[in-house]
Amino acid sequence: MAAVTEIALGIKDLVVQRGRAQVVNGVSFDVPRGGSLGIVGESGCGKSTILRAVAGIDTHWSGLIEVAGRRMGTRRSLADRRAMQMVFQDPLAALNPSHTIDEILREPLVVHDVGDREARIAEAMQTVALPLTLRFRFPGQLSGGQRQRVCIARALLVKPQVLLLDEPTSALDVSVQAEVLNLLARLRREQQQAFVLVSHDLHVVAHMCDQIAFMVGGRFTDVLTRQQLRGARLSDPEAQRLLEAALSH
């Protein structure tokens, strides 16, 4: 008898409103434990809005959001918020410049009343390959890649079911993008961490994700595996242009 795949994140008929406009229009997908979905599309297509609705930042949504079988509402408990953690595009803007790295990493442990904080902070820094010597420095004293590693460590501290990654390397120099992407790939492999990654860069999404969803005008037009990308004929002309532009580079 085949094993049942554990669904880390299940989305069905997600709609997000902005006034009278539907920014996200009936999106559905599942991400298994240890699995990954990449959402690719032009700016304004609604891909980051999906993450904000899933994370509970945007509350103007309808549909079904489930994490590990637990249904999420527009109002979230601490346990709900702990289940999903988001890593934002700009690590410098996401970190309080007046707090040390130790204070930044300690905060979610205090909020969620998690014990053994010293050991957990040290473990989180080790997990993302940050030297412990950086623990009492400020964000402005770190490189862009190191700051994004701090953001990832902070997200991992409460052991979420799902990581939501909003263009996590687009604010970084090309030279450090690969190290952050390799870190995320290692976390997925070693910890069976599920994640959803949104990007306008199809190369990044194809490198990182099992499934790639093309998004145009608030809808998923096509969902393909990495292996299906080359030579694919997509159902939407705009999505096809995006694919062809990426394959030509």
C-alpha cells in the first residue's frame, strides 16, 4: 500500500480583493512536506499577494488555507503564525537596525514562549552557517548575504511547517545569491522543510522548486515540473513569452 503524502500547505480557491478588484482569482495548490512550489510572473501579477494572504498579513481573502491539515482563518493564533514564517525581499528593511543579531533572533522565542533560548539561537546560526562571532553585531555591520541568513534563521527558530519566500535573493548581489539559494536547498533536503518561493526570475525558481506555477493577472495559467519546462507550450501568451525569454539566456 502506497504511503500517504503529508500536505504541508493546501490552498483551494484563494481569492484576494483590493476594493472591487480581485488581485488573486481562484488559485489552488498543494505543497507536500519537504516539497516546494515556485510562483513566477511579472510584477503586479499577484504572486507576493498570495504569500501575504497565506502568512496572515493580508486579511482580505476568501477560500481555504490549510497548514498540516489545520484550517487557517483571517485571524491567527500564535500557533497559526508559528506554522508559517515569511522571509522578505529586502533583508536590511526586515531587520531592526538598532537591535543586535542576538536580540533579533531572541524576539520570536520570547513571543512564542519557547525555552532553551541560548541553545536555539546558537543552533539556528549554525544551521544557516553564520559565525557565532556575529551574534552581538548590528545588521548594518553584516553583508547582504549574512543579513538574509539572519532572516532565514529567525524564520526557522520556531520550527514552521512552511517557509514563504518573497524574492529572497533579488536584493542581493549576484555573487551572494547562489549561497542563499544553496542554503535554502540544503534546509529543504536536510530538514524536509516545505517552501513556497515567488520570483520574477524563472532561472531561480527552476533551480529551487519541484513545481513551477506561471501566474498572469491573478491566476495560475500553467503548473509544470522542472523537467517539463524546456520545449513547453504554455496556455497563456504572456506566460509563454516569460518562458521563452528565460530559456534564451
